[in-house]
Amino acid sequence: MKVVDWAHVEVVRMNEKITRQLIAGEQAMLARFFMAKGAVVPEHQHESEQFSQILSGQLKFVFRDCEIVVRGGEVLYIPSGVPHAAEALSDTVAMDVFSPIRKDWLAGEDAYLRGQA
């Protein structure tokens, strides 16, 4: 068991519009994002299932066949392997759960997030 206080979790500046905090267990990972209006996450995919809970703001997810706007208080489920992108329609705080953990992020292989499209 472990209690984690977000105030003590490193805040990583991904680019001028996105910061991220991570907490990882053995099988699942929790990420908290702060995204300024207009922030873009370029299209990508991963083996992890993803739950994206919007705590405040609005995030537009772009899939190859549709777009879905998720607002504060809503959660979006993204299955493993589904290509997706996102754009913050307003200043947004999002909490994402990934299983299995994003080993690429832990290894620093997240360059797609570190640029701003």
C-alpha cells in the first residue's frame, strides 16, 4: 500500500501548453495533465487501455472515424491499439488511467507529447 500526495509528484513540462504528473504501479498508471486551451496531443496509439476523466474543461478526442468532446465530469474509454489525437477546447485538467503501464513514458520515449503541433 502507498499513499501519494499529488503535491509531491514531479510536474513535467511536456511543452508550452501541457504539463504532466505520473504515478505508476506494476499493472496500471495514473497520469494527471494540465492542458492550456489549444494544446494538441498528436495522433498516436498504444497497447494500453485508457480511461480519460476530464476533471475540468473540455478535451476533443479525434479518432479516424469520429470526434468526441469530453467535458468536466465525463470519462472516455479508449481500447488498446486505437489511434487517437486530442485538442484542449478550453483550459483542461484530465486524469488518465492506463493498463498496462506506459513503459514508453517511463523510458522517456514520449517525444510526440514534447512538441506542439
